[in-house]
Amino acid sequence: MNVKGYGIENPVIAAQDNKIRERLKDIDYKIMVMSGKGGVGKSTLSINLAIGLSLENLYVGLLDVDLHGPNVPKMLGLEDGKLQRREDGTVGPVYYSPNLKFMSIAPLLPKRDSAVVWRGPLKTSAIRQFIYDIEWGKLDYLIIDAPPGTGDEQMTVAQTVTDAYALVVTTPQEVSLLDVRRSINFCRQIKLPILGLVENMSGMICPHCGKAIDIFKKGGGAELAEEMGIPFLGYIPVDPRIVTTGDAGRPIIASYPNSYTADAFRTLVRNLMDVVTQASDGKKEEGLKV
């Protein structure tokens, strides 16, 4: 089955696909942050990763495709952020900084706590519209924050953003690693190239001395990456300030730039940039194998 196709060609979808290709051609790298397990911190990682890339003087977009739990605006401190309505009729995303802009369904909801009660076709249409209608402009990276699982949202991104990569997130626990194995196999089945694996909530930062201590399990992500033959990109520790800064809309990589946790995110940023370059070079030469 070719998941990147749509079977019988629909003229409307074909026209949208053409416009989507035009929209995306000025974005160098598109990365979907995903996991088969909920509660592993994908949004926190996506946000701090996007900010970290923007602090490298790169132009970054952050697309929140978690339609049922759009937390990105809250965690960026921009719940009242407005889309840019331009004179030519195009719509621009919300700016967090000169180098970082984001799109989420949250600015389109009538109330902050409005529920999105949609089945698959409506979710697919909404995600395609985020890409079809939004004028992202020239970007170095588009980070796509996906909900847990391997369902409509992930399939839609893979079908629509045909040159996307996956960044898989796990925690050290076996129950998480089991679900993440399924995510890796999902990516391989639909031929979505995997950049690597990140272990979140790995160890803990002591609130008194500020150093990392292995109060929780650690290392399962690195072992899984080796087992599955994919790069391991780094550990992100448990840090109480991640919660407080996220709730306050001041992500930790910007709020505490000298912290151990911010340094862990910067290491992830550097490792990601390295593997993206390698993957891109590999695609040019012979195609990236997943």
C-alpha cells in the first residue's frame, strides 16, 4: 500500500497538493516529533527544540497538529496570539520571536476550553489546511508536534509533507519503550525516515544542588535505539522547572539558559542538526533508509 498516495485522483486534492508543494518548497527540513506513548513530553520537547534552533539564528516554524490537546500556545505564553491576516488574503502564523512562528488550532477555537469533537476526515482536512492556507515563508526548520499514537494525524503529515522526517520520543520505562517500538515500525512501514530517538524524563535534576541524579530509570532509550538501528540523539532529564516554565509560558531553554536541562536541549539541537545534514546528504546520494 502506498500511503503517500490517495488512490483515485481527486481534482480538488490534486490542486491542494500542488499548492502545498509550493508552500513547503521554501522550508528546508520538516520534522515530526512523535511517539506511540502519551505523556512522554512531546510538546515540551518540540517547543524547546524549536526555540533552541531559533537561538542558532535559524528560521523555525512550529506546527501543532494535536487537535484535541493544542497546548503549544499556552506553553509559549501566547494564548491570545493572533494569526496574521494579510491584504493579499493569505494568513500568516503567530510570531513568538523574529526567528520563530507557530500555528495551532487554538487561535481558531471560540473559547480556550472548547473541545474538538472530530473524526478522522475532519482532522485530515484541518491539518492539510494548516499547510495549504498558512503562508510560512522561508524556514530552515518546520517542527511538527504530533499527538500520541500512529493514527490520522501522523498519517496525514506523512501523506501531505512527503519529505518529512520523524523524531521519536520515549521515556525510560518499558511500557513506553514497547509503544515506541510500534512507532518505529509504523515509520518503517510507511517509509517515513527516522532521524533518531530521544529519551525524555531521563534521570532527575536535584532541586537543591541542581545536578542530575538517577532517581528514576535511565538508558532504555539508548538501548532501544541501538536495538532498532537508529541514532540516539540525547537524554532530557526530569526538572521541576520544566513544569513551572511551561505553565508560565516561558520554556526552560530560554528561561534558564545556564541550567543543566537547557544544556541537554542544546545538545539535542546540535545532534539533530548533524543527523539532518547527514540524512539530507544521504537522500541526495542514494535515499535515506529507514
